[in-house]
Amino acid sequence: MGQIVSNALGIVRNGKVLRETIGTLLPIAVGETAAADPALVSLLIAIAALRREESRGSHYRSDFPGRDAAALPSRLTLCTAFENAVALRWQKSERSR
């Protein structure tokens, strides 16, 4: 899991990789293993990074290289994060049919 998170949540981020990482982390985060807690934290970071469609601070989105001067602060709850992750996973399964 560490390598997956390092690749997806480093300084340079990409929407496609973030979506794939969310799909990988979701089943781990809802599991009952020792990896569930770190996966949950990583899942929240990945969802927040995917939602921010701009480059800001030291994090660069290769698919959104510009900075949005009008961007507002966002708020992410655990419930919203799970809803987003499940929706992304469902969309992926629908496309593969």
C-alpha cells in the first residue's frame, strides 16, 4: 500500500491515478485489518486531492496545472469521502461492462 500511496499522493498528482488509487484503497479502508486505518487516511487525502482541480501550494496536478484564483476552501467529511469513493468505484464498474 505504501508504494501506491507514494505514487499517487506525492507532489505531482494526476486525476486518473488518483481515481485508481481510490478504487484500490476503498476495500482496504473498510476492512478489519491493521491496514484499514492508514488506508482510510490515505483515502481521505486522495478524495480531497481529486476534488481540487487545480495546482496549489507545493502540490501540482498534471491534468490541472493552473491555479484557480477564485477557489474557495472545501470541506470533506468521512461520509462524503465514502460516498465519493463508492461512486467512483461504481462508475468504473459501469464503464468496464
